[in-house]
Amino acid sequence: MEQTGFSYKSLREQRGLNLKQAGILLSIDPTLLNRIENHVRRPTRQQLMKLAELYQLDPDALLVDWLSDKVFHELEG
């Protein structure tokens, strides 16, 4: 999921969190979080909502982007 205007990694680093700390707060394995941050894997809807909460992002805007991306990839492939 390619987001415009921010990256999950930069948001995490701005809060002084390493992958392990953020993973604990999000209940996400740090390796999986790294893959999400590097756009290797898209987060699930539940993970997306946790990211929105932790990084104080608009969950509705993230959900619209996430659903748009999901539809695009399903039509593409």
C-alpha cells in the first residue's frame, strides 16, 4: 500500500520507536511491520486500524486508500 504524504517508518521514527517497540504496541511481529513499512506487504484491515490509532491518522482516509488499493490489485491480478 503506497501512501502519499507520509510513511509508516517515518511516523514510527518521529515517535522514537524501534520496530520491536512499535510491534509490541501494535501487536504485530516486527518483521511483518518492517514488510508493511517497506511496501512489501499490505496491512490487514485490523492492522490498518491499529496503525491509524498509534500514529494518530484519520482511519477513514486510510481505509478509503486501503480499499482502493485492494480493488486495484484484485482487478490487476
